[in-house]
Amino acid sequence: MRTGLALVVIMTGVLMAAVDTTIVVLALPEIERALHVPLSGVVWVIISYLLVITLLATQVGRLGDMFGRVKMYEAGFIVFIVGSALCALAGNEATIIVFRVIQGVGGALITANSGAVIADTFPPESRGRAYGFNAVGYNMGAILGILLGGVIITYVSWRWIFWINVPAGIFAFALALRVLHDSGERHRQRLDLVGMATLGAGLFGILWAMTRIATTSVSSEVVGALVGGAVLLVAFGFIERRRAAPMLDLSLFRIPTVTPTLLASLFQGLANFAVLFLVIMYLQGVRGLSPLDASLLLVPGYLVGGFVGPFGGRISDRIGAVWPATVGLAVEIVALLVYADLGVSSGLWVVVVAATINGIGSGGFFPANTSAVMKAVPGRQFGIASGMLRTFANIGMVFSFAVAILVAARSIPRGLAFAIFVGTTHLSDHLAGAFTTGLHSAFLSSVGFMLLAALLSATRILHRRKETTTPVAR
């Protein structure tokens, strides 16, 4: 009973984070108009949140290893509630982005420690199933974000997409206090603030440059940011090799299955997170649908993903994580190829079919891939391993948007493509065909990234015997 309630609490936290991703996408046009946010700035309402989670994932996971994973998970609800309330009160571009950063700190505490809390609560032979139900929480949150977002934005106010997190967060926090209990060992560790700052500055420089290129044109300032960001990322690699307690624990890469698992997560995020943007751009810009109608066509995919997740996790418990994860990625490639075949007059049912196929693939991949990492690492490093997995996935996600826009906008002005995404305009008939060609290229680039993820995942077959027979240190 306790483990069942614990899983409900963990699923609730993941659900809240997922709600906040899809619901904010739908609210971008209203936020832009209400707060007078320029086109080049509105994207940071999304990217700032993801970037903070990326930078903090390993550090707050390390805090969980030091002070208790449940404590840090519960603290995440408090910070998330405060950040949500502040976002609802934001009055301009600067405040909405800063408050989204605060909300991202709470999201990092929740998402980075959720995998470690599951690893502490469930034995190794049943963790895959637990991670599968965690995937249910994500998919249900994505659906709720779409449905609630459409209703709230249409009939109430965009501010209520943040206000609803307050009562939900309070309920989840109260339940967590009652149900969750720390059971893992504490280990004194250091935070890598230098590494975090270097990685953050490098990612910010590249992302800022890419979003500027996506909305305006290339300038010396943009090139400087791009080069400077790349230099900082290289410097980050050298810094991490010399740190006593690095942000990315390089010792984990000596475990044979960990490296391909983390890289598969990165490339899957790079390929799949862009799909949400690309499909909405197609449905809004080419087909003229409203943001709500466009997003509703993706709901079946999230439903199927939530249904398949527990089964994918259960299969990984029985036969190991390699095959469910790799087959899941292969299925997602099929979905991307279906998307890449969309035309100006394609039936909207094709989008539903592709979303459903993608949901099947993601439902197989996520629980198995997470289970692979948590089964491979020692128990004392559950927090840092969970955080590293989130970091790699989020690095892919934060870059996926900029890559998708740059590739998709090769046939029409970049600023116009960006405006299509945020829902402020749609294409005339004579530009729709050209833009669809650009979307085809963007989907095919995602196929390439997903193929890399599948190949990396498949390499773990060589270490399958070790993965399924080596006991996990607790």
C-alpha cells in the first residue's frame, strides 16, 4: 500500500511538470500580447524553464544524495508553488522569464529526484514497472496541459495556467509528507558551482545565438555568442576532468551501459521534443487550425504513450532494458517518417496516426532507458545518476526547438516561421507549400537524431549479460 501511494505522489510531481510544458506552449500568443513580449523573447518563457532544469538536475540530485532524496523532492513542490504564483503575477517580459527560472528550480528538484526516490522505494526487479507508471504521469500531464490550457486561455485568463499549480502543488506536498520516507544512505558531497556556471553560460550563448538567427539575421554579435558558447562548452569538459566533485560524474561513464544510455536520452530528446513544435507549426501555419485544435490532435498519442508505459517497464523488468528501449526508438522513427510525408492537403487523421505511433515508441523507450541507468549504478549514486539522465535529456530538448526552427524556416522568412509557431499568424496559400517542404527537412533531421539514439541504445546488447546479472550495490 505504501509503495502504491508513493508512486501516486511521484507521478503527481511528474504530471505537474508535464502540464506546465504543454500548457505554456498554448499560452504563448496570449502572454506575448498581454505582456508585450517581443517575438525573440517569448521563446525564453519555455527555454528558460528547461535550461534551469538542465543545469540543476545533477546538482539537486547530489543534494538528494547528501540530505535525503525525499526531502529535496518535497522541497521541489514548495519552490514550484512559489514560482507558479509569481508567474501568475508577472507584469512584463523580464518578470515572466525570471519567475519561470524560479519555477524551473522547483521542477529540477522534482524531476531530478523522482527517479532516485523510485530507486529507493522499489527493488531492482520491479523498478521498470514503476518507471512505466511514471511515464503515465508525464503523458497524463501533457494531456491535461492541452485540455486545461485550451479551456483556461479561451474562457478565463492565461494567468490561471500558473494559478492552478498552487492548489495542486499544496495537495501533492501534503501527500508526500505523509507517504514518502527517506531510506537511502546519506553521502557527503560537494556541489560543482564552477562547472554549472560554465555549462550554463555556454548553453545560453549558443541558444541565444540560435534563437536570434531563427527570428532575425546573422550579425557579429550573434556569431560572437555562438563561438563564445562553444568555447565555454569545451572549457566545461576540461574543468570537469579536474574537479574533485564534477557536475557530471565522469566515473559513471566507466560503467559500460551508462554512456550509451545517457547519449540515447540526449538524441531522443533532440529528435522528439521538436515534434511538438513542428506539428503545431504545420497545423497552425499550413492548415490554419487554432492552437487548441492543433494540440487536440496530439492527445491520442499521449494517451497511448501513457497506456504503453507500464507495459514497456514491465517488459524491461523481465528481459532487460535494451530491447524495449531500442525497439521503442525504432517505432518513433516510423512516426517521424509518417510526419515527414505530410502535405498541404493531407488528411488530419495522418497526424493522429503518427502521434499514436510516436506514443507507442516513447512508452517503450522512457521507462526502459531510465531503468537501465538506475540498475547499473551503485545505490549511493542514485541521485546523481537520475540527475545526469535528466541533464542529457534536457540538453537535447532545449536545442531541439532552435534546430527545428532553423531547418523548417529554410523556405520562408525565419521571423514568419517563428510567428507561426507561437500562433500569431498563419501562411498564405502560395507559401504553404514551400514551408511544408521545410518541415519535411526538419522531420527528416529528427529521423537522423532518432536513428543515432537507436544505434547507441542497441550497442548495449553487447553488455546485456552484465546488465542483467551484476548485482546493484545498495
